[in-house]
Amino acid sequence: MTNRSDFINTIRQALGRSAPLTSAPQPPELAPQAIRLVSPDEDLPAHFAQQVAANAMSIQTLPADQVATKIIDLLRQRNCKSAALPVSPLLDSLGLIERLKTAGIDARRWDELSADAVYDLDAGITDVHAAVAETGSLVIQAHRDHGRVLSLVPMIHIAVVQTSDIVPDLFDLMEKIQRDKSASGTVIITGPSKTSDIEGNLVIGVHGPGEVHVFLLAAPTKI
């Protein structure tokens, strides 16, 4: 058996050092173009849309006044009778919950629901805290107006994204998350729920939504 001190001494000698370091080594400074794959100057909505499709999520880019109609059409195609939504200024500005109810869909906001009740609903419709162009990811933050189960429990998740929500990469995302201290947790969604057994058989939708659909607003929406 090799004790801890002997083990560390062996590594130190292999590195050509005779004594422990007095301070931790500093990583080298790297140019942004060496570590970032997506520049803020790029067409972020186009890059995001490409990555979303690559992640097996559907995406449509359309004007705000068409979003409710397209969401209703999608829910009807999937035979969805009910949906859960957060308390969201963006979704309210689209008149979404009223349009869903008029279409005969049992639409309920988070302030009318319990977490357990969401398990009985067919779809979750949310806004996003951010969207990542590099990875095509949706970023959902949980707080008093937006329960995390809305995007994780129903078999169908529909996300409404504004172009202003899109950040270039994970570096920018972490900075944005750090600025907002109100959330109790953050979920990063990069495609439908997937799992595989020991034989490598892939199954979709076992531990979360089996379908994720993104509606990207073609222009900023006034809230």
C-alpha cells in the first residue's frame, strides 16, 4: 500500500519539483476566439435554430400574432386537452391562456396549480430565462411564478423564445444566471428526455417530455 504522502511525492518528482508549490498555478490567459465557438456578432437566432433542430426539437420562427394559433394547432394534432403555463408577462402579452381556453383546452397558470396537478396535464407551455445559440439549449429558471415541473413533467413541452433571450454560449449564460438571484434552480434543456438501458436501447420521454417544440418570435415583443 502507498500512503498519501508517498503518492504525492512520486507525482512531484515526475513533474521535476523538489518541494510543494507555495501557491496554486494560474491558468494561462486564452483569447476569446480560442475558447468560444459562437461570437456575439454572429446571427444568433439562425445559429440557435440550427442547433435546436440538431437536438431533435422542432422549431418555428414566426410573428408574435401567430404564436397562439400555431400552439393550438400543435396541441390539437397531439390530441392534448390540457396545458400548464407559468405566470409570464410574455405569454400574457400573447393572450395565450385566453386563446387556449377559447379553443377548448383546459389551460391553467402556475398560481392556479399544485405540483401534483401538473402530472395530470398533457402539455407544459413556458417562456425561457435564456436560450443558448452554441448548444441549442433552453434555459428555464424556477421561482414563485414558474414551477420547475412545468417543463419537466408533461409529455409535451412548448417553449416560446424571444430573440433577446438568446445568448452566444455557456459563458454568457453563466454571467446572466449570476445576475439573477431570485431563482431557486435552473434547468438547461437540450432536447427531449432520453435514456438507454445496459444494451444501449434508446428510449425517449421516460424521465421527462418526449417532445420539445420551440416557437421563436420573429421580432421583439412589447410586454
